[in-house]
Amino acid sequence: MDDLLWARWLFGTSLAFHIVFAAVGVAMPLMMVVAEWRWRRTGDPAWGEVARRWAKGTAILFAVGAVSGTVISFELGLLWPAFMRFAGAIIGMPFSLEGFAFFTEAIFLGIYLYGWERVSPRLHLASGLAVALSGAASAFFVTLANGWMNRPSGFAMAAGLAREVDPLAAMFSPGWAEQVLHVLLSCYAATGFAVAGIHAFFLRREPANRFHLRALSAALAVGGAAALLQPLSGDFSARLVAREQPVKLAALEGQFATERGAPLRIGGLPDAEARRTRWALEIPHGLSLLAFHDPGAEVKGLEAFPRDEWPDPVKVHLAFQVMVGAGTAMALVALWGLALAWRRREVPAGRRYLLAVVLCAPLGFAALEAGWLVTEWGRQPFAVQGVLRTAESVTTVRGLAAPFWLFTALYLFLGAVTAALLWRQILHAPRGEEVPR
Amino acid sequence: MTPAEILGAAMLGALVLYALLGGADYGGGIWDLLASGPRAREQRALVERAIGPIWEANHVWLVLVVVVLFTGFPAAFAAISTRLFVPLTLLLLGIVLRGAAFTFRTYDTPRDEVQRRWGLVFSGSSLLAPMMLGVVVGTIASGGRGSFSAFSLLTGLFAAGLFAFLAAAYLAVEAEGELREDFRRRAIAAGAAVFLLAAATAAASAREAPLVFRGLTGRAFSLPLHLATGAAALLAFAALFRRRVRLARLAAAAQVALIVVGWGASQHPFLVVPDLTLESASAPRNVQVLLAWALGAGAVVVFPCLYLLFRVFKGERPFSAIDRARDGP
Ligand code: HDD
Ligand code: HEM
Ligand code: HEM
């Protein structure tokens, strides 16, 4: 493999690793705050127990998130110096503001985790809220930076250099709101469902455990609400892509020919040589309808673009199917849960429903990773859509296989230890009779 | 001041704070590695208590320097990342292992051998990270392209020694009784080591880093800056000998701050010696102006929050230099 490929693998692996902890860092504090707030309001110590145990897990995940994020901030320069020389001034602003969000996040997390006995209940709860808000703010800012790479704006090109840079216009590139919404929801949906799945698993063994019941209800409330909204937000995102990155849309959908009334393809395998997508379930006019809200609208196919500007339609299409499939399943389970809760006026905890929640536990993170791959692969061969190619961005340093293996081994190690420590915490969750009353 | 100078000063300020706060956290890790004597266990426990709630916040100063550098001076960021690929990668390795192992140790089983294993990773990486940080600084300042010269390696050792000295001075304030004596003695020993390393680094700079040497000796501000640094060092020693630990902490912090400022001043106006200056590496002016305002606004939010953090975990007078009777052993 050449160094460009190693650089892409290293960067992609680092982000795929970081994003898991980042998503947890966005959503978990909110869930902790909900649990602590219920505890302070109702005096039910089971809620307090939920908040404390979640906080312990979050401490581990947050530390790994912070160090892996630091790696990425350096890797921007280590791997893509030409990209940063070009883009640093244009999109540095959201990264800089993100820096302040990191500060408030880390400060108040310190107070939250170590301050149970040191600060007043009010300040403690407020610190939790500050962590939740700062986490969302970090995701907000970093997504703005990514949005600019998809839909560059706020500068003019002259002789290969950016002129007339307007950092605010670059920060709020067209469609920023759609993307930010989708990313934030994905953090809550993925984390909420993963946590709900764990507690549902234990509830199937011990149905009346009040600790797990409380935890399930808070996790499902956060995760379910986000999962219900996610398809709607995904529709906004898809229409944004259709408008701003037609070549990405074509790859997403395995659409080769430009046509009116294009079908929606579910599943299937694009074949770039034969220029068609085989074995897909086709819903007539579906794509035109979804992407442009008009069954007869024209959808540009990959063939409308030069061959050397195509992303790989196989990878992009398949990743997109994974995301949408997982998202649909989660939304249906959330809807089912809502109906059950509505009828019985309590957390849905029947065995069949719990099983569905357990099965959905990994789907949120699968969708989140797949969605990012759609975005990043779908933008290739460009680092900045239509402006700067990935191949032009890469460093001149050779031998990038070494850092790739170094960091991959490091991530595997950190991932395994984190999983083992969390697993042990989970096994020590209170049994029915141990839950304080 | 031009916007570029304001941002340069802000980065230097953030680096000073990183050295004073994040640097001391690394130093704490080094004392974990060197814990010894009948109170080795208590020494480690104190280090863990002292840095647990604050290290993540302290670490953000470094992230801030990185983002300000690539926003305000993208060409310098690109050049540094390319030229210093190897030490920066090792620095990252140290940063990741330090933070992760520290947290894993806190939440893993309290069994001795498990704790010792994590402790070893934590303390070893606490030594690796400042060493690499020093190598990076040494290489940037000397205009080196490859990395590891004798000068840059000495700078690395110097940085590690300095952080250990700082940490011992801080820990002496937070400890009590015999434990305070342990760290007071360690601070004195580390201070002596810092002195020797400083001399060796200066000597190496005369041979391998003429630009640094000239910056250190030949500028108008060189002499007053050296005098002030020396005075802070002497004060720190005197206070340590007289068991005025809070005063010693302040003097040690002043010494470290002056050293970082001295480095910045000696290479001014270069960001990356010998080819990139504050001016030539600058992003467009309007970007820098906006960034400076953003930093100002951020500071208004962050400093009060930081004060709160230290107030909660470091007692009522977190930064005071006055030793009261009840602080004494
Ligand atoms: C829990 C995670 C999750 C779930 C359930 C979904 N998504 Fe998603 N999706 C993401 C997580 C995600 C993401 C990881 O957050 C992405 C990557 C980049 C981005 O902006 O969001 C994303 C990107 C993304 C894009 C590309 C945006 C771009 O490249 O600019 C589209 C078109 C969709 N999504 C559409 C959908 C649809 C129609 C869904 C229907 C159910 C859906 N997503 C569910
Ligand atoms: C893909 C989208 C991303 C999201 C949603 C995200 C979000 C977050 C969040 C919520 C945190 C703090 C919580 C935690 O540690 O778990 C965090 C940490 C961090 N992230 Fe990311 N991030 C993303 C990508 C990036 C990128 C591209 C960079 C590179 C600049 C980056 C740099 C960092 C850094 C430096 C930290 C550590 C901050 C600290 O020391 O506390 N992140 N990220
Ligand atoms: C967790 C989510 C993300 C994943 C999994 C991811 C994955 C990837 C992958 C795999 C590549 C290499 C392209 C390829 O191999 O085809 C890439 C490129 C890149 N991504 Fe992402 N990415 C994520 C989020 C982000 C975010 C939030 C940012 C910035 C704010 C970002 C910035 C970049 C940059 C700068 C490149 C390289 C561009 C260049 O080629 O110069 N990514 N990403």
C-alpha cells in the first residue's frame, strides 16, 4: 500500500475510535443529569445509584475520548499538512471555539465526578448540566468544520490559494443546521440504545430490579426520542446531499444513469464496470420523491460526473444501507416502546420488548460509524469537495505504515481494557435486594 | 501589537499555563515512578488525589495551543507537523498512555499487582511525554529538521526535570507531616538536578543551536530575564529550606513561567526557526483578529470556571503564597 492509503487508514481508524467515546461524552452526561435530577426530586435512592454508577462508567469513557481526540488534533497536521495549510485559517474558528467547550467540559466533569461529597447538590447537578451542554457544543463545532469540507464556502480560490477568507461564512456553510442536527441526534440515539440494551439484558434475568428499571427508562427516553426523530433528520440530510453534493447522492443510491423518476434502491450491489446496481429492491420513483419531494424530479447519476471524481459506490452504498437499516429498526422499536408506555403508563419492560431493545443495542453505534463512512467516503476523492483532493493533502513523510500499526495496536488495547472495566462494573450492578430503598 | 503578535502572546501564555498545570501533572507521574521509602504508598496516593480531578482540564491548554496555531498560523502548523513527525507521534503515545493508564488504575481492582502494573504505564508515560515535549521545543528553537540531537534530548530531560521539580513543590503544599518532608526534600533534589540540566542544555546550545544561544545571551532582555529566573530559583530553594512551602510553590511556578517566556522571547519573531516568523506564517488578518476576539471571549468564560475547579479541590486559598500556622507540619 502507498503512504496515502496508510494515511487514510490511520485517520479513519482514529476517528472511528474517537467517535464512539465522543458520542458517549455527548449523551451520557445528559442521562446522568436526568437520573440525578429524578433522585433529588423523588428521593428514590435507586435513581441516585443509577446516576453514580453511570458517572463511574462515563469517567473511563471520557478519559479515553479526551486522549483519542488529542491524537486527532495532532494528526490533522501529521497526516494532512497540505490540507491544514490550505484550510486551517478557513475552518480553524470552529475548532478554536471547540477548545473552549473542551475546557468547560473537562472542568465540570472533574467537579461532577470527584465532587459528590464536596459541593452542594445544586452545584453538582448544575455541573452535570454544564458537561452535557459542553459535550453537545463540542460536537456542534466539530460538525461545522466537517460540514465545510462537504460544502466549502467563505473563500475564493485564486492560483491554488484561498483568498478573501470569511471565517464566519465558512463556519456556517450551507446546510450546517441539517448536519449538526443529525450528528447530535445520532449521539443520543446510539448511546441511549446501547445503555438501554445493557439494562434490558439484566432485566430479562431479574424483572423487578428497580435499579435497572430506572436506568432503562432514562436511557430509553433519551435514546428513543432521538431515534424517532432520526429518520426525519436523515431526510433533511439526504435532501441536503442531493442539493449540494449530487455525486455523493448518486454513489449513496447506486444511481449510475441520470434519470427522471429515479427509483429508490434498497440493498443491492453497485457494479462500477457494468454501471448498474444489481439485486436491489427498487421502489419506483422513490428516490426522486425522497431527494426532491417530487416523483418526477431528475436525479443526476454518477455518469454525469468525470470518472476520476467518483467516490467508490460500492462502499458508500453499502454503508448507507447499514445506517438506514439500523435507523429504521431503532425508530420502529422506539415507536413500539412509546405505544406500550402510553397504554400502560410505565416503562415498557415485557420480555419481548426487552429482547427487542437488547437486539438494538449495537445498532446505534453501527449506524453512527456507517453514517460517518458514508460522509467521508462519499466525499472522496476530495478532502474538500470539489476544491482539494485527498491525494494533494497528504504529508510528504514516508513510512506511515509504522504509525498506523502503532496506533491501531494502541486503540485495540484501550478498547479491550475499557470494555473489560465496564463489563466488571456492570456485573457489580446491584441485585434486586441490594437496591437501596 | 499586530494581531499576529497578540496570538503569539496568547499561545505563549497558554504554554506557560500548560507547563504550570499540565506539566505538574506529568511531574506527579514522575514522582509516582520514583516513589520510595517507607511512605511510597502514601506518596502515590497523594499524587493520585492531587491530579485526579484536574488533569483533564489542565491538558486542554495543549489542545488550545494546537488549534490556535493551525488557525492563526497554518503554515507553521504544517511545517512543525512535517518536520517533527517522530517526536510528535511519540508525544501522542505518551499523552494517550498517561491519561488512559491513570484512569484505568483508578477504576481497576485495588489489588496490588494490578495497581502496580497500571502505575508503571502511567508513570513511564508521564516521563515520556515531557521528554518529547522538550525535544519538540528544542528542535523548533534550534531550527533542526531531523529530530533527536544532543541539544533536543537535553531539552527533553530538562523539561522532565523541571516538571518534577514543580510537582514536588506543589505536592509539598498539599501533603502534611512526614509526607510533606518527603516532597520538600524531593523538590530540593529536583531543583538541583534542574540547575545542572540547565547548564548542560545551555552548553549544548552553544555548540548545536547557535540561534538559541544567541537568543539566550545576546538580546536586550536576556540579562534581566536571566536575573529574574535566577532570583525565582534562589527564592524557591530558600523557601524550601525554611519550610515555607507555599512561598516555595509560588517561586517554583514563577521560575518555570519565566523559563517558558524566556524560550519564547529568545526565538521571537520566529515561530519555526529559521524560516517561519509570526508574520510570514500568518493566516489572513481578518481571521487572526476574529480569533483574538474569540480567545478573549473564551477566557472570560474559562478562567472563572477554572478558579471554581481549583477552589473546590485545592482548598480555600488555592493559589495563596502565604504560609499560615495551620498549614505547617
Ligand atoms: C445513530 C446513528 C444514525 C442513524 C440511526 C441514522 N444516521 Fe444518518 N448519519 C449518521 C448517523 C445516523 C451520522 C454518523 O451522524 C452522519 C455522518 C455524518 C453526518 O452528518 O451524520 C450520518 C450521515 C447521513 C447522511 C449523509 C450526510 C452527508 O454526507 O452530508 C445521510 C443522507 C443520512 N445520514 C441519512 C439518514 C437516514 C435517511 C436515516 C434513516 C433512518 C439515518 N441517516 C439514520
Ligand atoms: C466526528 C465528530 C466528533 C465529535 C462528535 C466529537 C466530540 C467530542 C467530544 C464530545 C469530546 C469530549 C468528550 C469525550 O472525551 O468523550 C471530544 C474530545 C476531543 N475531541 Fe472530538 N469529536 C469529533 C471529532 C474530533 C476531531 C475531528 C478532532 C480533531 C481536532 C477532535 C478533537 C478532540 C479533542 C482534542 C478532544 C479532547 C478534549 C479534552 O482534552 O477534553 N474531535 N470530542
Ligand atoms: C467519526 C467520524 C469520522 C470517520 C469515521 C471519518 C473517517 C474518515 C476516513 C476513512 C477518511 C479517509 C478518506 C478515505 O479513506 O476515503 C477521512 C478523511 C478525513 N476526514 Fe473524516 N471521518 C470522521 C469525521 C470527521 C470529522 C468530524 C472531521 C473534521 C472536522 C473529519 C476530517 C477529515 C479530514 C481532514 C480527512 C482527510 C481529508 C484529506 O484527505 O485531507 N472527519 N475521514
